[in-house]
Amino acid sequence: MTERRKIQPNLIQICFESGFAITLLILNILRIFNIPITIDETGYQKNDSYSNLIEEKLGHANNHIFHSLLRKFFAELFTNDVFFLRLDSLIAQILYLIYTWLLCRLLFTGKWWQVCGFIILNIASPFLFNFWGLSRGYGLSLTCMTISIYYLLRYIDGRRSFFLCLAYLGAILSVYSNFSLLNYFVTLFATVILHDFLFRDNFEPNRYLVKQLAISVLSIALLALLITTPLTNIYHFGELSFMGSKGFINDTLKSLVSYGLGMPNQSESRFIKCIIWFIILSSYMITIYWAFQYARNLKLKINNDLCFKYGILLNLLLIIPVMAIIAQHVLFKINYVTDRAALFFIPLYLISFIYTLSYSLRRSLLSSNVSIIILTFLLAGNFIMKCNISYTLLWWFDADDLHVLKQMNDGSKDKNGKIKIHLYWIFGPSFYYDVNKYYPGKFENPNWDNMPVLGQDTSYDYYYVVSTDNTDTLGLHYHKVSDYLWGGSSLYKKNDSPSSLPK
């Protein structure tokens, strides 16, 4: 086995990386406190038992089980404030920062690559960053996958069974956080098996085969025990019918690139199409490069080099889930994962891409450092432009919920009894949480049933509608108070008396 030269980080490097990590944590905490609860975060119910969450009898795909269990634990230990509903995602971010740092220490020997690789894995996608501050399981699943990758590489280095157990445990928890990560679990199993077919080293594989096989089989059994019932329920309730059916490029890749870069409305733009083709071509080139290196090293009988092994295995971790997703659709008509369900491809691609770049340019220090610095600046610039502390990309329409509620409350101080409101349906679940959390006893529970004629029922004190609604009929008994969401929604108040009419 080729020894890797250990590079000890200096004080400046440690201070910079620590400052960077703390900055991201502060930014995320600001988002957690500033962004109102979103429609898909409102699923916490006090009467949901742990067993109900585990079995998922109602078949809701939005129940990311590991996250739901942690959320229930924190909400009952503390309160159901939005911070504690999102606390497990914050913890996931901290662990992700730690393990991406460790991963870059493991993969790269140059200081510039260690620092820039760490930065890239944490800021490459503003969309991914959103999920460190939301009550969803996507961030948790990515952290568990990253932990799994780290321990897989550690296992390949020394063949310690303990590291393989940790790699499988991370993969199991990633699936338990988001079922789309089942593709990663299958990839991990395939990669572990393929390693012994691809490489012949001094470790005497037969000596480790029984342990490796036992750990793999037990891990599969444990995962099956955990997810068979809830996944079956979700399938029977039709929750897997969402996502895409046009193809891996048109569904998975297009949505992932446009959302991943924080440009959800530009999926058909020339820039996004160029990025998509760059990813496709670079993935092909990465695979061809490592296939060529494998054939060359096999001929020269130097296939035991650890850095070389890492490149092959990281490439397998990227291409196997792509083939698995395509095969699932062709054979079983399972739709292609899109945007947030496909987030795991972002770290898989980035790790493989930047490691291949580092390995291929290892003999040219100047070219190597310049390339990674340029890439880091480009991604950091996009992250800075797209990041904010007021709304989240997928659920931007909930950004002004608390402002709207405050306007309603302030405008009804003289009202006797509870304030009655009617909402466009997309605002309903979030407002239900907000009125009971922040204004207990002041509002009736919101109504968001669709109405054929807005304003026909004049028992409501307020209507909160979207710009696509026909608001002509509201003008008979209501007047507009204010516009929200950059003009995308409007609040209407009932004309209780002539003095309430706009002058």
C-alpha cells in the first residue's frame, strides 16, 4: 500500500477554516429564526406516537422518519418552537461541516485543496444550504451519506471492520432520513463488492471476505426491517408517483442544476443548459480517465496505490446511482428523483470531480492550485448572490406569513371576539401553525377551502389571496390593505364601517 504524505494544517489554515464554518453556522441560525415555518414543515402533531411515525400508516412521503423522530424528541423535550423543530437540521449541518473537513483531510495533501475542497462542499449549492435550516430530512440524509463515504474510504485504507460498520450505519440512517438515498445504499453495497474484484492487494481478501459479507448482509437486513413497512405504505398511497418521467437529464439533472445553483426559474436558460452539458461531459471524462488509469496501473502492477483506489471508488459512488435510477424507471416505471430528492448527487459529483482534478494535476502544482481557487471563487460568488435570511427557494411563498398576521392583528385591535380569516390554500398549513403559536386565542383557526366566489362569505374579517385569483368580487365588501411577496399576494380587509374604507 502506498503511504500518503501527511500534511499538518498550520495555524492560519485552521483559523480560516474555523471562521468559515462559524460564519456558515451563524448564517444558518439567522435563517432558522427569521424564516417562518413553511408548508411542508407543519407536519408535527403531538398525538403522533413514535410507533406511528416509524410505521407511517398514513403513507406520507413528507415523513422523513429519522428526522420526524428527532423532531418529536426535541419538541417534547423543549417546545414546538420553530427552532426546536429545525434543531436536528442544525446539528446535521455541524456534523456535515466536521465530516467534509475530515474528508478533505483524507483525500487531499495540498493545503489549498484541503481548504478549497472544504469550502466548495459547503457552499456550492445555495439550495442545499437551505435544508440545514428547515424541518425536513434532506440535510440529515446528506450528512449521514457523507459520514458513510468517509468511513468507507477509511475502511478501504486499513480494512478495519469497525469502519465498514460505520459506513453502513451512515448509509442506513441516510435512507431512514430520505428514501431516495436507497440509491446510495445500493451503491455502497455494490462498491464494497466491486472493490475486491477490481483490486488485488496484500490484504489477502479471503481473510476479510467473511466479515465483509456478514456486515453487508446484516446491514441489508436491518435496513429492510426499518423501511419495508413505511415504504410499502407510501407506495400504496401513491406518494411515489410524483417527481419526473421524462428522463434522467430532463428531470433529475435539469431540476438539480437549476435549483442547486439557486436559479429555479431559469431551467430552460442557455446558462443552465451549458452547466448541464458540462456535468454530463465531465462525468464521462472522469469515468474514462479512471478506466484508463485502472488499465494502465493493472499493466504496471501498481493497483495498490491508495490515492488511485480512492479515485476509482469515488467514481463508482457517482455513476452507480445514476445507472440505478435509470434502471428503476426502465424496469419498474419508478419516476426519476428531482430537485430536493436528488440532492445527494451534488456532494457525490463534487467529491469525484474535485478529487479527479486534484489527482490529474498533481504533477503541476501551479495549474492545480489555480484551478481549484478559480472554481472556489466562482461558486462562492454564486452562493453570496443567492443566499438570504428571509425566505427559502422552494417555499418562498411563506416568506411574509408573519408580517401578514401582524398586519391582521394590528388592524383588528378594536374587534370583539376572534379574527376570522380565509386563505388561499397554499398558505393554510403554515398559518394554522403560526396563529396557534404566536397569537393564541386571537384568531379562529384559518379556513383555506377553495371558494367559487371570493368575498361571497362576508363573515371573514380578512382574505389573503394570490395574484392569480379573481379579486373583482372582493371589492364589494372588502378593500386591499397591502401587497406581499413582491406583488404575488394581497391582503383584503372587510369594510366594517365607512371609516375603514381607504381614503
